Amino acid sequence: MTFRRFVINNVVGNKRIYAAYFLSSMFTVIVFFTFAMFAFHPVFSQGDINEYALFGMGVAGGIIYVFSFFFVLYSMGSFLQSRKKEFGLLMLQGMTMRQIRFMVFLENMFIGIFATVIGILLGTVFSKFILLIAENILVIEESLYFYFPLWAMVISFGSFMLLFLVISFFVTFVLRSKKLAELIKANQQPKKEPKASKLLTFLAVSLIAIGYVTAIRVEGVEVIAAMIPVIIVVTIGTYFLFTQLSVFLINLLKKRKKFFWKKTNMILLSDLSYRMKDNARTFFMVAIISTVAFSAIGTLFGLQSYLTSGLKVANPYSFTYYEDDEQTNEEIERDLQTVNQLLEKNQLEAEQVSVTLQYFETVDEELIFIASESMYNEFAQLLNRNLLQLEENEIVGVRQSAAIIGGYVDDPLIDQPIELESGLSLVLKDVVDGDVLPVTDVHYVVSDEVYQRLPDPVRTEGKTVWNVTDGKEADVIEVGEQLTEALNVQSSYHFQALDYMIYTVNKSYGPILFIGLFIGIVFFVSAGSFLYFRLFTDLDQDKEKFAAIAKIGLTNKELKKVITRQTAILFFAPIVLAIIHGAVALTALSHLFDYNLVKESTVVLSSFFIIQMVYFLIVRVSYIKQIKRFYNI
């Protein structure tokens, strides 16, 4: 048997451990290949997507490539750490350290070549499916048809061959030789009982608590100022949480004899403190990486919702036409006719309401907009909102949303009686939140009787709105685009189409969301792979440990319970902490924009938790099967 055949057989024989390394590497190749495939797609090169989006995809591909380098490097380091005994046995058989280094180099290149080739092939096979997903996320008018991505294949293959080559050289260079006895007995070295520092334990709790409280309490621009300090404090606290606090809590549970001696808790806790201490750095890294993934994706989804919701709140009508003083009645009538003709041509049914908004001056020389009760209710009926009922001399303040930025606008007069220059005094009945009338300012509503007695307005504005009740969404967007281009000429701005504006925002924002989603998924999958490596790195030791425990007389059911509980703690401790970190981060973001992100945060965080749960169940079945198969217990 040749040396290369020996290396190949060794990889195949260790397929259990190499599986996660291979699959994760293959996945990063697929993602990198996907970005390359988009970058060279003819539709993009013809200008359907702007150059900044393509630049963003290139940067994202670079981030994934750099992250892949460190991920593969870490994976190889963990794998080699678990093979000390194997290296010792090989040296016992006469293999030199130089040959071991060459073996590791060939193994890594063997895995790298296959991961790259299969990743590119799978990316090509599923490219049409990926293109369909991207077409919807990116909001591209032209179909992303399938093409043979030759350049994407060449660049992906060359980039990852270089990556695996560099890592293979690096790993073999840093692989140090040790005494044969140390390698043979690597897994038999006694470990000191983990102990936790009370000071560092207190510091972990204090730092995370301070970071959380600060992130939740700050609002507005204070969020940006507090961001870096909070990140630093929470990161340090997270490290001490896994290295000190986790061990402290486990040791505390051990001292509670009633709990410690209950059923299988002794078996669980006796080994858990060692596992938590040994894997503390891995858990810390997984928690931070997962937090970045959760926060990034949650932020992107939240910002998209914030932008589109802001447009809907600022003006909820399908189409809005604004008049100005420089227009003649003939020009206004011609524009309104253009809108109605285009709606009829595209078979869109819409309800139309026209209004003249009147602004009045108070005794304090404040300019306020006042609407009549019937005017307000006419628009409220159009949107199926609550109607107002006012008595004489009563006035209702309406706190209107401020376009797409900054939440509600407050006015010093909103909760005060209004006294106009004419001497008319109005009693404030209530203040309501609303987006009924087509204005973005704080305004007031009075009864029709009072409205007739108001003085001449200081300023007037004419507006007409249409709310589409029947028609295809694509037609509404197309009509909105045509009317926006036709009526908003030069510096004039007379027309606003809600669906077309949202479509434009989604189209501009789509590439950012697409890039962030892919990067976040890569980070999360890599974090899960780290946990897989750490779990299966200690598998041989666990086999001996659980075989010895089985001799005590525990049943298979009890052993499964112990393994499941221990594995669940190791798998979910960093992920649950990352979810909490992510929830706090997204809460701070909602305070920055004064916009509720509970829905978006819940969707993102729960989705990742479900994925992690499925991943855990798959790994648990494989892990238990390996232990039971080896010792036949």
C-alpha cells in the first residue's frame, strides 16, 4: 500500500470526524460560488442591478472567504488535537514527524479538493432554484435565467484550492513534535478539578447586566454612542460566563446534596464542569458568532420593515396627488384625468376623495391645520378606520406619523386648548394617533358647525387620493411608475404611488438583505459545526466513560437520558445566550428608530432556534448510536 493510499484510507476511516469538516467546507464553497455566479450573471452585467450591489456581493464573498480560512484553520486544529494518540501509535510503528506532517497535508488537500468540487457541482445543480429565490429577494424585473457559470467555477475552484493549500502548509508547519509517551497517553492525562474565581464570576454577571441595562435603557442617538462600549462589556462578560460562571454554578449544584444525589444528576454534573471548562473558548466563540448572525439578519429584516411600514404610515393611500399654488385649474384637472384614464385602462377600480386642507393662525402666531369632522370621517371610511363624533367647540388633536423617520411628531399645542386670532376658543377633547388624512403634521379636527365659523385660512393645499379596491398588484406598481414619471417632471413633485415606492425600496434594499442573509447563515452553520467538532472530538473518551458507567447497572434508557441532557446543555448553552444577546441588541435598535421590532426579532430568533433544535436532534441520534455501537450497550 502506497503512502497516498494510506492517507486516503485514513480519511475514510475517520469519516465520522471529517464529515462536519467536509460538509461545512462544502457549504462555504456553495455560498461563495453562489455570489460568484450572481456577479457574472448576464442580467447583472447588463445593468439590472446597480454597481454598488455588485460591489457589496463582492465584499460579502470576500468576508465569507476570510471567515472560511479561519473556520477551516480552527477545524483542523481541533481535529489534530484529538489525534495525538493516533500520531503516537504511528510514530511507534516507525513513522517520522516529517511523514506525519506530510500525511496531514495530503489529508487536508484531499478533503479540500473534494469539498470544493462537490460544492461547485451542487451549486450548479441547484443554481436555478437559488436564482429563483434571489429573484424574489432582490426584486429583479428581468428573470434570472440559468446559464453555465464558467467564470464562477474557475474563480471558486482557484480561490478555495489556494485557501486549502495555504492552510495545509500552515497546519503542517505549526504541528509540533512531542515525546512518544506524551502522545500515546494524551487522552489519559489526569485533569485538575475545575475551579471558578468568585471575583471573575461576579465580574461576568456584572458586565453582562451592565451591558444589558445600558442597551435597553438608551434611546435615540444614545444607542449609537453606547454601542461600542456595550459590545466590549458584554463580550468580556460572555467570556467569563463560560470560563468562570458556568463552572461556579455547576459546583454550586454539586454542593446541594439532595439535588446532586437525585437519580442520574451525579453522573451528569460530575463530568459537566470538565466539559464546560474544556469547551469554554469554543462556546464563547459560538455565542459571539451566533450573536453577530442573529443581530445582522434581525437588523436587516427590521430595517426593511421599518422603511416599508414608515411609507404606509406616512401616506396609506394607493395614489396621492398634491396641488400647488403655481398650477392652474386646467392643469390640475388634466392631471387628475390622466390618473383616472390610466386606472381605467389597466382595469383598476379605485375610490377617489378630494380635499382642500386649510391652515389657520393662532394668537401665538402658530400655524396649525384644522379639518372638519366630515372631512376626517370621509377619509376614515376609505381606510375602514374609527369615525369621530364631536360636540360643539370640541377639538381632537391628531398625532400624525412623521413620514419614514422618527416615529410620532409631538407638538407643543397638542394637549392645549386652541385659541384662534378670531377669538374662537376650542376645548381639547382628546388626542389620538392617526394616519387618516394625507398630511404628515400634527393637526386638529373640529365639528362641521365650528368648521363653518372658522376665519379665512392663512394657507390652503389641495390633495386627491385614490385607494385601489380591485386589481393586480403588478398593475398597481406599473401604473404607479408611469404616473410618477409623467406627473413628477423637473423639480415638481405632485404625485406619490405607495406600492411603487415600496417596490423601489425593496428593490434597492434587496441586495443588502440577500447578502446579509447569506453571511448570517454561513456564520450560524459554522458555529454549529464548531459544536459538532467539540462534541465528536471527545467521542473516544466518552465511549470509555459511558461503558464504565454502564457497568454500574444503569439502563440504556438512563444512559440515553444522561447523554441527551449533557449534549443539550453543551449544544444550547451558547445558542441560548446568543439569542438573549440578539434580543437585547434588536431591542436597542428599536429604541434607535423608535420602531417596534418584536415581530421581526421573534421570527428571526425563533427560526434559528428551530434550526438548532433540528441540528441537535440529528447529532444526538448519531452520537448515541456511535457510543452504543462501539460497546454494544
